[in-house]
Amino acid sequence: MKAFVTGATGFVGSHVARVLADQGADLRLLVRSTSNPKNIEGVRADRVVGDLRDAASLEKAISGCDTVFHVAADYRLWIHDPDQMYRSNVEGTLAVLEAARKDGVRRVVYTSSVATVGFTGTGPPADENSPVSLDHMIGHYKRSKFMAEQVAIEAGKSGMDVVIVNPTTPVGERDIKPTPTGRIIVDFLKRRFPAYVDTGLNLVDVTECAHGHVAALEKGRSGERYILGGENLTLKQILDKLAAITGLPSPHVRVPYIVALATGVVDEVVTGRILRREPRATIDAVRMGRKKMWVSSAKAERELGWKVVLVEGALRRAVDWFRAHGYA
């Protein structure tokens, strides 16, 4: 197998690349000129400099590969220039798929997100069939990922062999940026969590998530979506688990939604618009938190052999990695 991987210097992508390398795949990794290569140190692979926003570089990079894992994405809950996010996530996905089509790639595994799933906030956990539309998407990240997923679905309908995976909220080592979820862990380690809001996430071990990508390549049905999830937990339960791992105190004060929203407004205005830095609290993040993002991975269990794994081990690895690398 000659596999091409985008996003390999990032969090999930680096784990996908390492799983493929361990299985003996012939790897070619797309690396931006500005990327930090630390996450792929020691990985046996050809590295090709290119960019999702440069179609010519993608066509050259994909040439000769029979499999594509498109993992790269701009994952931020606040961005000063949203057009950059749409160019990377939507137009970049279209460019990758078009380059793969031109080169006759056998199969593409596209990494979408749980963000594109339809959450109601009530009833059973959401799954791949939960009703959803672009109007349900809060914020530019969710909108851009939903639009990109539609591009992948349309490519599958047009005859390409495309399998879509929807990871929930990966946690573990090598969250280099860190992601918004990684920031929860870092903020907890820095004792910046004096209170919490009533929300919920599904956490998945990033290593298991990477294996799920390979399972999707081997067993997934073209045109189908597969949620790769772990444990459904409230934010308070996550913080309590981090407290048990670290010995640090878990917050006991729950913040009402309206107070959290007001904090997001102030932080976005002051930190984002005035100081031009990424805010810790954003309006979109608070609005998303009104619905618990709990899901079922039953389809992936049936068709991919996916297994839901408890998340304590991944949280512990994340804590150890952040501490070892000076984040906290």
C-alpha cells in the first residue's frame, strides 16, 4: 500500500501516520513549509512540501499513491479571518479529492468530525442517521467541516471510493497546538478551571481513533459515515477524572449558561478583537455547550470492528505529555 496522508504533523494525523508505518505501509506525508515536524520524528516516510490551498502541489504529492487519508483540517473555535478556515477545510478537501480522482486513487478515507452530527440535546445519543443540516452548525469550524463532509459525500455519489470517519473528541499525546480539547486539559493543569458549565462530550483515545481510520480503509463501505467514539461524559466527569489522575482539585461551582455566554462575549471582544489573540472562551463554544455532544458508535462497532475503550488511559497520557513538553 502506498498511502498519502495529509495533516500528519498534527494531532490525529500523526497517530494515523504512525499506525500505518507500524503496519508496513509505504508512506508519503504532506507537510506545509511552516509545519512543525516534531510529531513525525522517527516515522519512515517520504515528506512532500505542499498545501491544501495549492492544488498543483497536491496533484504532485498524490501521484503514484493508491490510498489517501485526508486528515488535515483547521480546527479552531475562533479565527480572525474565517475565509482561511473555509479555504483549508472546504476548498482543500475538494482539491484533495480532485487530485485523488485524477490519479486513480483506489480509496480515500476522509476525516470529518463529530461536529457534523445532528445533536438535539434530548433523547438518545446521536448517530450517523440523526437529522442535521447546515443551519444546525454553530460557528465557522462546524460549518466548514459540514460543508467539507458534503463535498466528500458528493464525491462518493459521483463514483469515487470515499469512506468518511467522524471522530468524536480525541485525547492523548502529541496534541501539539493544542486542540480546543487539549486546552481543557492544559487549563486544568494550570488551575484555570475555577468553575464548569453543564455540558458533555464524547472522548475517544486518539490511538484507537487512528486504528479506526485503518479499519475504515479495510472494512468501510464507500459513501458511508462512521462515528469513532469512546465515552460519553459530562464536563464535570472529565474534570473529576483529571483530578483523580493529577491530584489537583476539581471545580465544584457550576456556572449558569447566561454567565458563561457573557464571559464569552467579553473575552471574544477584548482578547479576540482588541488584543487580536485567540480567546479562551468564545461565544460559539458556549453556544455549542448547550447540547451534550453524546453519540453512539454502534455502526462502527458492527461494520468496522470498532470497540469503545475507556478514556482514563488516554487522559493520563495526555497529562504526562503536556507536562513533559512544558505546556503546564
